[in-house]
Amino acid sequence: MSQEQIKKARTLRRRRVRERQAVVFGLLAALLGAAGLWAVGVYNGAIALPFDNGFTYEEPLVDEVFDTACLPADTKPVGAKKITVNVFNASLKPGIAAGVSGELRNRNITVENTANADIERATTAIVFGPEGIEEAYTLAAHFGAPALILDDTKEDNIIDVLLGQNFSSLLDPADVLLEADEAMNSYPGCKELWEMTDKVEAPVDEDDDSEDVQDDLEDEEEVEEEAA
């Protein structure tokens, strides 16, 4: 085969390779374009997926909101050894109830039970009965600002701690803002405890003698009627 024939054969082979490449690239471009149009149609809802009714997503967890009870006036913190708690894991994080229980014991707080909660929470909550509000507020200082939930069916002062999904850790003991001889502050926007449950009586104002004054007025009216 002469050099001229070899040159023509190479030229022809290169031309065929380029033609095949053009066909392949053209098909790929067409497939990509079709896939893009299909994706846009699915995104806009114009095209339904054959195996699904649409995109799904997990709704964010939202905790139920409860009124917070106010502390009685001049309530001071309770000693750690006087606090008894049940620690419940109300999150999907494994093992956090056991870890928190150990930390609370290191702070001289008694842990009676550790278990998984029956409900799931986003944030941590402290559940207490009418007799346990001082303990609840004292314990809350170790968690920062957890939800304080009154359960007036609880007849003791044992506190239930519900560790929520957003829980990370207890406050460092140095950051727990409690002073034994200083009254604790109630949560902003709280309601009086006796307004939230009939198991607590409203405080009696010893300086309020309005009833006595009314009785005296009635007695005076009776005396005047008899004299007349």
C-alpha cells in the first residue's frame, strides 16, 4: 500500500471516529436535556413519580405549651440532698438519661428512676406537683431554662425530668446561679400557683381588714335600727 493510500485510510478512519463521537455526544445531550425537563416537571408538580405521591419531609417537633407557676414570695433554693428526681429520656438520643442521672448524683441529688419517656420532646421539661415547686425551680437552675410544668395529680415532691431532643448537657456547677440565702426568681409571665390548682390555697392578706370593717358597719346599722 502506497503512502498516499495509507494517508487516505487514516483520514477516513478519523472521520468515522468523529462521526461516531458526534452521534454519541448528541444522544447524551438529548438524554440530559430530557432528564432536566423531567426533573423540572416533577419539582413543579406537573409530573408525578410512578413510585411516590410526592416529596415527603419530617415535620419539626413542637412541644405543647403550658403555663408556668410562680414561686411563693421569698422562696430560697432547696438543698441538693433534699431533691429527688426521676430522669426520663424524651429524645431519640440513646443513653442520655443514664448520663444525666450520674451527673445529678455527683451533685448530691437523689435519682430514684431512670428510663425512656412515653412522649418525645424537643426541649427539656421539669414536671412537678404542687408540693414540689421549690425543688423544681432549684433543679431548673442546673439545666439553664427548661420548661416548668405543673402536674397537680402528683402528690409528692419528686420531680420528673424529661430530657428533650435539644438537650446537650447540664450547666457547669460554677454557672448554676443559686445562693442559699437569696430568694429565687420566678419565670417571667408566670401565674400564681393557687390560680393553677385548687390544691393550693390563696395566701391570706393579714393586713386586709375589709371584712372586719364590713361586719362593724352591719353591726352599727343593726344598732341604729333597734334604737329607732
